Amino acid sequence: MYSVRMRASKSGNGSADGEHVCGAERIAGHQDVEHEVQALVNRAMSHERGSPERVHITIESIPTELIETFEALPTSQRVAQTVHEARQIAIQCLVDVSVSERAALNAIQWLSKGPNPLGGVMRGAIVMDADTGVRYEPDLSRGVRVNKVDWRADVRQSFLQELANTPLASERILEALAIATKVINTQGTVAELCWSDDPSYVTGYVASAKDGYIRIPHLKKHGDPLGGRVFFVRNVHKFEEYEQALKRPALIVGFNKPLLLGE
Ligand code: WAQ
Ligand code: MG
């Protein structure tokens, strides 16, 4: 199998890497690599965050026996009418799984003002102490990227088929659910908070082992170009080991059909 990944950036915030436009992670068989690359280049070149100045594509072989397998987290959905209400729900979901209120508030603040201290968004995630709210990433403008994660092709197909005509049958949700599943199964993670940096996409989620993947609408205003991810951790004594674990290859090989309560 091959890890195929893409990240696209443009100039903007003065950092050497430029400002993040978009990125994606795929695991593909030999015969599908070319097709995946084409799809990822297409995504980078037509992204709503703007035209990229640089697109990096990495293709790397991964020994099949090193690939870990996971069942997707169970999904559920909350209702919120306003951004304020949505963020209150997110804080409550985080506190329910033992993240301190202080850390939850801090995370919301970072994502809403732009998690990159140089301005704007990051290409990776914030890693935050679940108790103190302190950030652990060595490079605060880059964050930490989860690599080498995807759905097994047949399981992706059944997910899309079985959930067709529901809001869950989308590429974006497949990707988010795969990342969340891997992050939550990584030792040291307590929970994840995410909302997109794509201006048109305002639904985000809180994920945890106990409560699964909870979708929350309106975590930001339509048109807002800021967003990101926060991984809340506890008892991570060696940050490099945690980061390495986020880059171990993982495939989603099963899922539970959710009870949909309606949008
Ligand atoms: N590893 C770490 N951080 C990442 C990764 C990754 N592989 N991919 C994205 N991020 C961070 C990065 O800071 C981005 O700026 C941010 O997340 C948002 O990425 O069920 O679309 O791809 O409807 O814009 C949630 C779906 C969608 C909710 C999230 O995120 C639902 C989304 P985006
Ligand atoms: Mg994005």
C-alpha cells in the first residue's frame, strides 16, 4: 500500500511555510495511486480558501503488516441555533469527558481567533494539555499532522451506500471520522475538538472514546476562514512519541450505522 498525501499553501502570514490552504491523507493500493494524486491535485487547485502557490504531494510505500485497523467511532449529532450555543455545547461535551473547562475555553479561543500565532490557521493540529490548557506543539504555527490514515476502500463504499441520503455520506465526513478515530485511539488523547477552516463549512465535532464522534452545527459563522483541530492529551511525557504515533499507518475497517436524529 501507499500513503498519498497532499498539502497546499499560499503566502500570507509571513511564515516560511506559507499559509495553509488545504491538505489530505490517503492510503491506496499501487494501481490507485495515480488516480488519488489526480483527485488531490484537483482539490488543491480549486479550493475555496484560494489558489495555492505551492502544492506538495508525497507518495510513500507502507508495509501492509504495519497498518493498524480500527472501527470508526460511533457518530451522533447535537442541535444548536447559534454559534454561541454551539460552542457552549462543545465545552459541555469536552467537560463530560474530563477536559477541564479552562482547557476547553482556551481551545475554543485559539480556533476562533486563528490557532497560528503568526496569524490565520495552521496546517496541523494544536496538542493541548487537557488539564492546564497549555500547548505542546514544538512549532506553534505548524502544529502536528496526522498522517497515513484512510478508510479501506470497500468499507468506504459501504459507508457511502448505507448512509446515502443522509448528511453523513460525504468525503469530508469520511476524512474527519477517520482522523478522529485514529487520534482518539492514540494513547494519551482524551478528546478532540474540530471545526473546518473552509469558509463555507460550519459543522464541527467533539470526539472521545466514551461519547464517540459528536457533530455540532454552527461552530462558526458562515464565511469565517478560521478553524482547526485541538487534540487534548493527558500523561503524554514524551511529545515526540505521541507525534510519531499519530503518523503510524491506520485504516478504518468498520462502522456502526448511526441512529440519525435529523439535521
Ligand atoms: N492532522 C492534523 N490536523 C489537521 C489534519 C491532519 N491530518 N487535517 C486538517 N487538520 C487541521 C488543520 O489545522 C486544518 O486547518 C483544520 O484541521 C481544518 O481542516 O461531521 O473539513 O479539512 O460534518 O478544513 C468536520 C466535519 C470537517 C464535521 C472538518 O476540516 C461533520 C474539516 P479541514
Ligand atoms: Mg480546510
